[in-house]
Amino acid sequence: MRISCYTDHQIFDRHHKFKLKNATVHKAKETVTLKEINRLHPGDFIVHSDHGIGRFGGLQRIETNGKSQEVIRLVYKDDDILFVSLHSLHKISKYKGKDGSAPKIYKLGTGAWQKLKDKTKSKIKDIAKDLILLYSKRKAERGFQFSPDSFMQQELEASFIYEDTPDQVKATKSVKEGMESAIPMDRLVCGDVGFGKTEIAIRAAFKAVADDKQVAILVPTTILAFQHFKTFSDRLKDFPCTIDYISRMRKPKDQKETLKNLKAGKVDILIGTHRIIGKDIQFKDLGLLIVDEEQKFGVSVKEKLKQMKVNVDTLTLTATPIPRTLQFSLMGARDLSIINTPPPNRYPIATEIHNFNEDIIREAITYEVERNGQVFFIHNRVQNIHEVEAMLHRAVPGISTIVAHGQMDGPKLEKIMLEFIRGDYDVLIATTIIESGLDIPNANTIIINNGQNFGLSELHQLRGRVGRSNKKAFCYLLTPPMESMTQEARQRLNAIESFSELGSGFNIAMQDLDIRGAGNLLGGEQSGFISDIGYETYQRILNEAILELKETEFKDVFAEEKAQEEIEIKRFITDCQIDTDLEILFPESYIESISERIRLYRELDNIQKEEEIDVFASQLKDRFGEIPEASIELLNVVQLRWFALDLGIEKLILKSGKLVLYFISDQSSAFYQSAQFSKVLQFLQTQPIPCKMKEAKNRLSLSFDKINNIKKASEILTLINTL
């Protein structure tokens, strides 16, 4: 008797819907790795937001009133030393500017840094105005208001063969809400390679088609246009929807027919390269524009897109969220959705760097072919690509190969890709034409020749062509010896090898920023600012400039947003300096590793929510055991700072059993007419705890005696806040 066994997805052509029980675990891991990028090492250039650029000198123990404290040691010009309290770690960041040139080290107490910040802010304000005008123009426009989901929309989403990840659910909901709003949507969806951005685009496209609107999908390469055409056609084959694509792969006769049907409204979804924004392209009724990998397009294409999307809903998809692309979203000129959660049952891609070696190539290809898989071999020189094919046949006799590159005729390239997708060949030898969006689940090994010549995000995109199923995937980077490469190339290769876990897109983008410098947002003039002050300080100043403009010149534009803020507690300051002589630290006996203590101090200092403190505390207990009293007080300081910010307290001193609160020094601040200050006055009238208020040197302060710990100080601030 012979028995054949089949899985359910082989019989029904459906994949098992995995439940994402561990989605939160992935998110937690992502947060940790993001912090690790900023891990500081002695000698690193750092930026202190108040004192400028210096060098990091590590952790140091100092005595204050007989009690031991741990502080960060910073070294400035002429070997001046600055000690930074653990409660002010949010003020320091690793310097990220242009790679290769050392920044200017500042002298403490000269005022030069403050002058540079003020000069930078005034220039940045001019740039920020352009951003806000863009935002206000968008808010003033009226677009098409799409209907709520139809039964067919629900049917389409139910037919998705995988379980949606939590981030996918959230992003889909945000996109639909944007489309159903009267204001034209402009949403950026950032998600790592293979995290399900295309499915969100399919759902948005069908929602537009259901309301008799046409959809344009702009992609960077002919291969991706063809791939999306196949994916969209497959997903929407059971629904009343006509899909077509236009690129140089199509014959002129077929293109002409497509354009005729488009103008007549017979094509619902048109997918294409930059050909789609040509003068001869006429839509009957365009309702949605989807742009895949916007950073791949040049300035002229982006200018035409601006004209196209004046009152058309726009959805932009990107895998490597380079900060300048994100900036528009962070500043509010665009809405933003981030997909951090990887699809279930995925494995990280094993990434290895080797010198060019036929034995490695033979081993990699043989292993993949023996498990019935396929291989990508990337060689980015068309001139000798066929010599590489001959080398592969010599190294691995008996394998079937095919060559693909951008100089081929469209129909021939399309035929090759179809045959490879169908599984007719073991190895596809190609240029970077396959970089964006190609989805072939059966190809799970990629070999990249001369890996040192590729950009970091380009390597990440290429690696993302494999590992798109539940098989373990491999990426081999073939390079010359490390010592013969430039420093930048070595940094890129080390970064791509280090960040191979799922969801590395953000990490890769940050590392790319470190290696290449920060680039600019609206023009070349900004790159100078970033080199002078570092990326994070630039971000902070840009945020301040935006907030100031919202309060002054553009008050009317943000009136609705301001009304919403009034409902919540309004903070009139962004920082509170805490100075104490209490022993508040992670003892060496509790956490031995210095670098680990620094990382945990930074992570704790950046926590924004109460539940995050509980998670942090439980993780500490789990890793290092029962939390000592000095560390519990450290956790309490985080909450104390929040309470102080809510009450307009710029500086808090807790020394020798005395608590002194210094309120906002600017006497014209709106804080003194606010509900928060009324609570302080009410507290003074009732005096539930004895205190003294006084004004000295135009500064108001409130002091309490017999306060010996952080917990008691927090109780006082909580009491004032609850009046």
C-alpha cells in the first residue's frame, strides 16, 4: 500500500492562519535594539543640548553630602569636565553628522553654543514655515469623501490568506479613516521588507474602485510594475475590478489600448513606472494615488506628483524609513503609520560576509536547490554578467540558470521573470532590477557579488527578496578583503551583518544616517546645520520651531488641534532639571556591566508612560533579581519629573531633607494664568503640608522641609495636581 500525505494549504491553496501571541515580544525587542544603536562608548562625540559637542568620558562615581551617586562624565575643550546627572540623560545624544570629519568641540561657559542654536533656529523657522504652509494648504483642500466599507470590501479582507498583524490592522484602519474624511489623505506607511504594506495598498485601492474612482499606482521599476500587476490581479480576481499596467515591457500597441481604456474609465487600477505621470496619461476620475518606495524617484517626478495629488488621496509606502522621508510625517505635513510587527512564522535572514569563493557559492546554491528552493545571484555589471553565468555552471554543474537585467527588451524580461516565478530555473542572475518589491516565496538564498559597492538601504532591500516564507533564508555578501575597502564600505557591511533580525528597517535607516550623514529635508541649506549641531539637536530645534510657529504665525491653522490639547493637561515647559543628594542609581553589585547600566539609564530616562515603568521594573527583576532601594528611587524620579512638568516646575532640588520647587522663570508665561497655577495657589491657601513660597531674582519658588526621599516628594506634587 502506498500513502500520500498533503497539508491543508496544499489541498485548499490556503496557508494556516497563525495567531500572533508573541506580537508584543517583537515590539519590545525592536525598542531595545533601537536604543542599542545609540549606545555610547568612551571617546564618542556627544551633544549636550545646553552645552554643545564634547566627548563621552563614561560613568563616574561622585560623593554628594556623603552619599554616592553615579553621573555621566563629559569632556569639553581644554579638558573641561561636565558631570551630567542620570535624571538629565535625555539632554545628551550621540553626535550624528557627516561621517569622516570630526565636529568642533565646544568650550564650557562661553555662550557660543547658544548663539549657534539661536541662529540655527531662526533659519530653520523659514524652512518650517514651508512645511506648515504645505500642511495648511492640504487641510484647506476638499477632496472626495469615500463611503464606509461595502460588503465586498469585507469579503476581500476576509479572503486574505494570512492573519493580519496588529500593526497591519491599525494601518488599514487609519488609511480607511483618511479616505472617508473630506480632507485629502496624505499618509506614509513605513514597514520593513515583507511586512504586508502591499496588502494595505490593495485594500485601499479596492475601496476607491468600489466608489467608482480610478487608482494610479506608481512604482520605481518595470519588474515591480509587473509584480504588482500579478499580485493585484490575483487578489482581486473574484471582484468587479479591471487592472492594467503600463511600462516599457508592454508593446506600444498594447500601451495605446490601455491609455484609451483609461480615458474612457474602463481601467480601474493602473500600475506603472514614471511613465504613469506622462502628459498623454488621462484618467477619467482619479481618486487615489499609491506611491511605492518614493525615495527612488527623482525631484522632477516628485514635482509632477505634487501637482497630481492636490485634491487626490495619496498613500505612500516605504521599507527603509530614512529620516528625511519621515520628517514630513513627524512634522504633521503627512500622516504616518508604522508597521513594526513581523508576519508570524518568519525567521531572521542569516547574513554572512565572505571573500569571493567558488566553494561558498557551490555550497549555498547546492543547499538551496536540494531543498527545492531557488537562488538570486546579484551581479550589477551587465558587461560581464554572462561570464558570471559561465562561472556558476562551472562551480555547480547541472543547475539551470537565467540572466535578467534592465537593458533587455520588455517582453523578454517579462517572460524570464514569469518562468523564474513558475520555478523553471534554479538561479536567477540579475542586476539590482530585482531590488524593489519582488515577491518569490520559493527563493530563499541570495548571493550579492561585490557587496561593498551597494548602499546600506539597497543591501537591505535586496536581502528582503528572500525570507518571505516560513523557510530559513540566507544572504551571502561576496567582497574583496576588508582591508582593501573604504571605511564607509566596511561600516555598511558590518551594519547589514549586525542588523539581520526581523524589523531591522528602522535600525538600518539610523545606521545609514550615521554613515552617510543626515541629508536634507527641503533643500541643501540644511545639511550644514546638521553637521554643526548633530542630528538629534537639529530634530529638537526643528520641533521647537514648529511649536513656536503653531503658537504665533499659524495660530488659526492649528486652532482645532489646540482646542483638543486644552482638554488634556497642557505643559508649558519641555524639561525639568532635578538635583538631589540622595543615592539614586543601579549599584555595581546589582548590574556589573557599565555599558548595560548606561543603556538602562537611557532607556529609563526616555520612558513616557506609567505602564512602561511597570514593564521596565518587571524586566529588571526578571534579569537581575530583587530591585534595591536605590534603584526603586531611580524609577520614582521618572514619575516625579512628569508631575513637575505638569505643574510648570523648571527646576527641582531635593537636598539635606529640603524640597525646593522653582516655577517658570518667564513671568509673562501663560502658565501664571493657567489652571495648573491656580492649583498651586489653592494648595497654598489650604496648606495641607507646611510650605513657604518666595520670590527672589524674579523667580518664584516653593519649599518644603523634612522631605527625605523621592516618594514623599512625588506625593506632594500629586496632591497639588489633584486639587
